[in-house]
Amino acid sequence: MPFAIASTSGGTFDHSEWDQLLHQHVVPLHEGRASVVDYAGLVRDHTTLKSYLTRLSRIEKTSFDQWPRDTQLAFLINAYNAWTVELVLSGYPDIESIKDMGSLFTSPWRKSFIPLFGKSLSLDDIEHGLLRGSGRYNDPRVHFAVNCASLGCPALRAEAYRAETLEVQLAEQTQLFLSDRRRNRFENNTLRVSAIFKWYREDFEQGWKGIASLPAFFIAHAAALGLSSEDIHALQTGQISIEYLDYDWHLNAKRS
């Protein structure tokens, strides 16, 4: 359900346009563990997306810095996801992967095309500079919320993130992703997990909720991973190896 318009001066932001687009054009799969995107439908609703991106761009950094933590975090996650969609639309339907939007010398995530906080930012600037590098948030679950428009990514959620429900949304995204056996599974005494845990291992080991190691993160989410008490003990004592699965960079597009 779209939510009411709120004033940015009061430390909130209206994400209803983005919420509406997600409800209409994101198709959850496997009980929400994955999703595909109707980019053709988003092309038709591009005006609404442009309106939302314009409003994101009007927020000044000084105002953003005064917002509560969860309001900031929801804003940045939504901004990353919305501008990722915008990047895909700039090449759709003639791309098979978001990587096609890059060049020989520049990855798509390093392209400075996002007018935000009075600067021209890239997706990497939002993810690594603001979400991860600012030191404000220290929440590795953002990796299950930001979506890189690829099948290997955690699902693009079919609703916008918002401050008042952010904790529930992040917890659910984590459970859904970890319980997806195509991306995370325990077999032959080996925990085979998404490459996300290799690329961003340090984020899962920096003390969020007292968790200081990747095995400890997996143990904290043993139920989602399908680990038994015996498996947990084996993981604690180093008897289970961890391997990283190949990442699927194909575009997460709905097929007609």
C-alpha cells in the first residue's frame, strides 16, 4: 500500500512514487526469495520514475544529515535501487546484463550520472561511500536490500524501504536471501554461499549485533540456512568449509 506524503523538513521523505512503481513492476518469485522486473512497464511509467529521482536530487546534504538514522538508510537504499533501474532503462531492451552499461575503462557502477547532495555521484559512491564507508550504519543487511539488477542479486523488494518498517524489512530480506537454495546451501559438509559474502566479508565481521566473523553470521541465521545443531557445532569448530558460488550477472528482467 502506498504511504502518505511526508515533509522532508520533519526528517522524513515521501517514497510513494517509488513504492507504486515497485508494486506494479516487480514480480516476486519463489515466495519472495527472488524477483524479476518488468522493465518494459517501467519504460511506460518512466515519467513517474523521473519525478521521484528529481525529488531525491533536491535533498540537500545538510538536511539529510539531520534526519534519523533509519530515515537516512531507507533513503539511500531506495536511491541506489531507483537509480540502478534508471541506468538499466537507459540501455533497455538492448542489454543482457547491467555490465553492458559499462565500457572498456569504466564499470557501470563507477559512472557518475546521479545528481545527489549537490554532486554527480556513481552507484559505487552511494553504496561504498555513503552506505558502507560513512561509518554511520554498520549494518551488513544492506547487501540484501540494494539490488544490482542481476539474477545473482538479492531480490528487489516489491515495496519501498521506509524508516518506520526498516528493521522488519531488512530482517525479512536477510531471511529470504539466505533461505534461497540457489544462492546459499549446505551440502557435502560445505556451506556454499553467494559471492556477496566474499566481496563484502569485512562488513559481516565488523561487530553488527556482536557478530565478529562470517561463520558467526551464518550461525546467527542457521534456521534460514537450514543448519542443524550438529552443523552449527561443526561450523563453530572449523569442520565445515565455506565456498562461494558463481554470480549470475544476467539482467533480472521479466521475460514475456
